[in-house]
Amino acid sequence: MHFEPLDVSVDLISEKIRFTGALRDQAPITVDYPAPIGDGQGYTSLELFLYSLATCLGSTVLLVLRKMHKTIAACRVQAHGIRRDEHPTCFQQITVELTLHSPDVTESDMEQALHITETSLCPVWAMIKGNVEVVPSYRIMVGEGEKEGEPV
């Protein structure tokens, strides 16, 4: 499979550091930082990175589970990043929790899907592996009950 290169272009739209940009025909995204560096009128770059990891990881897990012929009624992915105190203040740890509503996904299915996601399919996770500790966990909601787990 051959992928075309991805291109991004952003433009400065303030006297501080607020940028905006749009990809393809999608709505613009604004990136800014809290005062005094910025005006606080957009997402920060690290928030967008967490968003990218959450959507990439969630999408990949769903693709794997659906290939296993599992039914997914709903999915929520929550990501929480802990930053280093020293510069660069990048993430040192990110916890990601998936909550699935499914009548037929088992803990074993989730552990297998997360393993495949981490080791071979999620490009955002692959880019930070070895630099940032990613701690995934999951909850499977089945009717009234729920199962919780952390992958091995």
C-alpha cells in the first residue's frame, strides 16, 4: 500500500502565536496558548496531539474488533497526558481509557486488539513508543454490567 504525503499549512492570525489552518475541505483548526504567551483562543499543540493519539488508537482498536466480527454499539476514548517539568515539556506518560458498549467483546478480545494496535497498526502510538509511556486500559459495558481490565 502506498500513501501520498500529508501536507499541512498554518498561518499566524494574531500578534502573539495564534495559528489557524485547514486541511482539504475541512473546518479550520485554531492553535493558541494561554496568556501571556498566547490569547487562549484555540487548542494547544499538545492537546491536539492527545486528540490524535486518542482517535488513532480508538479507530485502530475498532477496526481490529470489527475484523473479529464483534459488535460495537458505542465507544469513548479518554486520554490524559502528564508532562515533564523540564524543557521540552513533552509528555512523559499518557493514559488512555477506552469504554466500549458491546454485547460480545470479551476481555481477551480487547487485550488482543490493544496488542495489535500497539505493536503494528497505530501510527501515532508507534511514533512515540520508546519516548512516552502509554498506559492503556478499558471498560466493556454489556447491558447493565461492565468488565474492566488493563492489558497484559
